Amino acid sequence: MKKFTVAEKKLILREFQELLSLADSFTNAEQKESIRKAFNMAYDAHLNIRRKSGEPYILHPIAVARIATHEIGLGTKSIIASLLHDVVEDTDITVEDIEHQFGPKISAIVDGLTKISGVFENRSNMQAENFRKILMTMTNDLRVIIIKLADRLHNMRTLDSMPPNKQLKIAGETLFIYAPLAHRLGLYSIKTELEDLCLRYMHPQDYYEIGKHIIETEQKRLTYINRFALPITNKLNEEGFVFDISGRPKSIYSIWNKMEKKKVSFEEVYDLFAIRIVFEPKENIPEKAQCWSIYSIVTDMYIPRSDRIRDWVSQPKANGYEALHATVMGPGGKWVEVQIRSNRMNEIAEKGYAAHWKYKGGTHQESELDKWIKQIREMLEDPKSDALEFLDEFKLNLFTSEIMVFTPKGEIITLPSSSTALDFAFFIHSEIGLHAVGAKVNHKLVGLNHELQGGDQIEIITSQKQQPETQWLDFVTTAKAKSNLKASFREKRKIVANDGKTHLEFLLGELKMQPNSTVFRKLYNHYNTRNKEELYYNIGQDKFTMEAFTEILKKRSKSKWIKFWGIENPVETNALKKFDKSKPLVVDDSTRNYQIAKCCSPIPGDDVIGYRAEEDVLIIHKNSCDNAIRLNSSESQNVVKVEWTTQRLLAFLGRIALKGIDDMGIVNDVTTVISKELNVNMRAINFESHDGIFEGTIDVYVHNTSDLNNLIMNLGKVKGISQVSRQEIKE
């Protein structure tokens, strides 16, 4: 163990003194002494211990405490908990020791942080179960999860020292859980930085190219912002406002996300930046009125886009965010987003939950964030819900935008966008949801699958005779609705399965047979099931006769197909060699024991990972695939970075989307380019024409992304085609 050098000790002391100075504004002498005591305990506990980068470990908890207080705005207890957040896990110090020194509140926070650290280290179901326990702590004291976000942010900032497989794992779980959590708690600056850092490690080439474009266009952007802002600045000064007006580019991740979803280039992303006006409120005038006054000044100069007004001043977002957003037509025919906030609103937007409570003051009104936490607790307290299923449902409601609707009595309810009448019913009460037969939206009768719009008034019609139907799961979007429906179906399924088990035991008894492995294997093959619970359920539904049962037992067993993320192709290969996770696994023409994930259909040249589904099968996913992100976060022990070299022996299916002006012979021109000029085989072609514009897709067999990009480039030259892009195939 290499001891700290004199220079390192000086660095540690300097960093701690800077942390203390940041706490000057809200700490007294006694509180500072407690912070020093926590630092001394952490320093002794981590003495001469180093991080992977080689720097003293104690610099990490100091950095976490700094983020918690300076960037998020937490107080003394959070600084102490941040300094001590790793001592219980890494040293001999116990939670009881911390309680004795600093009291029960701080020890409870440190205990919660210690439990979080093990969430993603074990098997997936165990991880999800741990995550449930953490969220139970979170609903009591959100500082646990906020400090964990600070810890994760510092780890992401210093991820360079980790090996590539660890970088992918940490980035995957950060994008899967921590960035959405930061968003839900209103920590926008933390959420944005986490997403950008994830992109840096998951798609490094895209990250650096977009960053380069942003730098290259900076001067042009600043010139435009000044031109746009000048008349607004003059008018606001005339009206006596004290304000700051600035323009900032969107985050690299949000630009990348838009490019990916809309299949456009960097130059085609029109809303690359937003103008922000932050003002000091005038006395005795409501902030809301002043926001609309500034909006009026802006729209007197620039024409607004009516469908892009976002009023979060009248009714804040569920995470406390308040602002007035408008999109206006700026100079040169460019749409520009303008965000209007008071200083108070701006601090809540930047620092989220901590600032939200700072300004809550003496009011006891329940916020939307309080309601959300209450919903999480309800989900957590369902003892029958599956842990992995819970994790999916929790994730479902983390990152959604919201709409506001009304009950028949005029009470405001906040729901995720795309919510249906049935989601509303379950939000009111689970029994109302389970027995709903229809709804009245704005006094008109609609079905339960009717998608709600902001401002709708909803009344649910129920009947005790109604029973939930499995297809309801296809159109509900909220976690509460899904979990209640699944709990109801589980209960019914259990009854049917018990009935099936009884029926099977009766048939075996009649034949004087025992329920051995041979019997079960033949029944598994017959029903294509994986376990006894599924088997009993199928038998309970089927209730086959003695003759049919005897016939099943006579059949020869067939090998079971692999089922993973929708992959159902049998593989008959040699066992997969053990892979070294510290370096990428090379997959080339000689590799036979791998499968292409149907959820994202990658082809050679894509950034991919490999997942070892079973002993002899490697499943290849795109890095950007939702399932790949989930696997990186929950089953990283079975995930490896893959280098997929050029394939010339095998062909892979790719899809190209086209759009253009419908003209005689356009389809013939396209197929000529593909089949004759480039000698590429087509699997399927689909074109539709509306009002002189055609849209279509072509499925082609290619060897790698170079072939596909070459094809896209050549199709782009065909007269009449305006857009050509790759489209994911999801089977």
C-alpha cells in the first residue's frame, strides 16, 4: 500500500478547506466542527487507500460532498453523510458508530447509501429487490438518493480510469436509472451531465463529432443570439426589469437523441439552442403576471408558434419545475425556444428538490412530487409484485412528460402523457380501475383505451360484474395501472394453475404414474413452457382428456429453443469460449455461436455488445438498444464489448426508409439501383403514396454497415427522392 505523499496530503487539505468555505453561508461554528469530525473519520478510514486512477480515495467523498452542497444545494447533514458514504462498506466503521458520533438522521442516510452500492453487483432479481429497499428508504428521506446521484456524477466524471467493460456497465446503469431519477427530482443540470457522459462512453464517436459541431458553430450561434436578444433587452430595460438573458446550446445527448429518433443530420436539428430570460421579480406583483408580461414583450417582436406554448407557471411540473416556454419565429426564418423564469424558478430548475423545499416555507400543501413519492410507496408495499417487474414499472414513470386533467369535481390530476381513461381510473382507486367499463370525457362517452389530452374532465363508469381483461395491458401506460392489473391476473392465474396441478395429479394417478422428469419434459415440449407454474396454468386452461394425455407421453422429446428478448432460433454449436471481460470479444466470419437480437437487428459495423444468454450462445445487441442498456445495468457479468469485424460469408437484413415526390417510374428507378447497379438482394419492398408524396421501406441483405451506407448514398441520388435513412427492424 503506497502511503500518501506530502503533496497529496496538502491537496486533500486544500480540497476540504474549499468545501468548508462553500458551506460558510449556512453553517455555524458547531456545524463546521461536525463537518471536520466527519472528515477526520473518513480520512482515517480511507488512509493510504487509492482509487483506480491512483489518486487518494478520500478526494472522492470530498468531491461528492461538494457536488451535494454547491451544485445541488443540500445542507450540513448531507455534507457529513457524503463524507462518510463509503466508510461502512469499505472499512470497519459501523452504522452504529456513525449514529453514536452524529445521530440517527445521518446514520440512516449513510445506511441507505451503503445499501444502494450493492444494487447492481449481484444477480438481476437480487439487484431489483435491493433497489426496492432503497426506494423505500428514499420515500422517507430523499437525501439518500440525491447524495447517491452526486456520488454517481463524480464516478462518471472520473470514469476514464476504468476498463472498457466497466465503463459500459456503469454508463448503462446510469442511463437506465440514475439519469431518469435526476430528471424526476428536477435536477436538470445533473441529469444533462449524466446523459452526456453516458453518451461519451457508449457512443464516443457520435459524442465527439456532435461536440465538435457545437464548437465550430459557436461564433455563428452567438451572433444570432445577440441579434435575436437585442430588441428584447432594450424593451425589458424600458419596462424596468432586472434580468439576465442568455442563449445556450442543447446538450450533446439531447441533440444525438433527436438525430437518432428523427433520422436527421446535425444541420437538420433546428432547435439547437434556447434563449433563457431569468428576472428579479418586482415587488407586489405576482411572478406569474410578470412572466406573461415578458412573454407579451417577446411575442410583440417575434410571432409565436401557438402549438409550442408551455405554461408551467400556472401548474408546475410534477418535479416542481416552473417556467413559461414559447417558440417564436426569429430572424432569418428560424424557430427559437424562449424560456422565461424568475430567479426562484431558475434555482428550482437547476437544483431541483433541494431548492423546492427551500422555497416551500410554511405551506403544507402537498406538491406533485409528494404525490409521486406516495405512489412509489404504494407500489413498493405490494408484497406480491415481482422485483424485476417492479423495476420496469418504476422506470416507466420516471422519464415521462405530464398532462393535467380534471375529476368531475374539478380536482387537478397529473398523469404521464399518453395516459388513457383506464390509467385515470386506476389513479383514482385500484377498485375503480378493476371494475371500469367506460368513461365520459368532457361529458362524451368513450372507451377505456381513449387517450387523454391536457384539460380533459373525466368521469369513470363502473360495474361490479366487470372483470379486467388481458388486452388492457396493451393500452395502459402508468405503473400503478400495470401493477394493479398484473396483480389481479396473477391471482386468477394462481387459481387456474392450482386447478391444473390437481387435474395432472388425477391423470397420473389414473395411470399409476409418478410426476417424474420424463413426464414433465414431454409436457414442457408439448406446451412450449419453461417451468411448472406455466405448465400447470396451461393444463388448467386446457383440461385435456386421458386419451390426449397418453398421446403426449408417447411423443419423443425435442430440444428446447432458446428464448431471450424475442430470440427463438435454435442454435447447435460448440460451447462459447470463456471471454476476457477486460477486452473486447472479436466476432468474425469463423464465429458461429452467436445470435442477432431481434429487438434491434444489428449488422456488422454497428456499435454492439454481446450477452451470454446460455453456456453456448452469445446474443449481439446494438449499444443503443433499450435491452442492451438494461442488460448492462442489471446483468453486466454476462455482458462483453464486441468487435464485430467485416463479414463477407454471411448476409444481414437491413431496412432503408425512403420519402420523396411520387413520380412515374420512381419504384423502378429504386429497384434498378439496388438489384442491378449494386447487385444487392431485396427481401421486401413496401411503398405508399398520399397527395403526391410517397413513403416506403426496403428490406435488403447486406454484409455490413458500409454496404448499407453505400446503398443509402446511391439511393439519395435518385431523382425525386428527398430523404433516405436506415430504419431499425424490430420483429
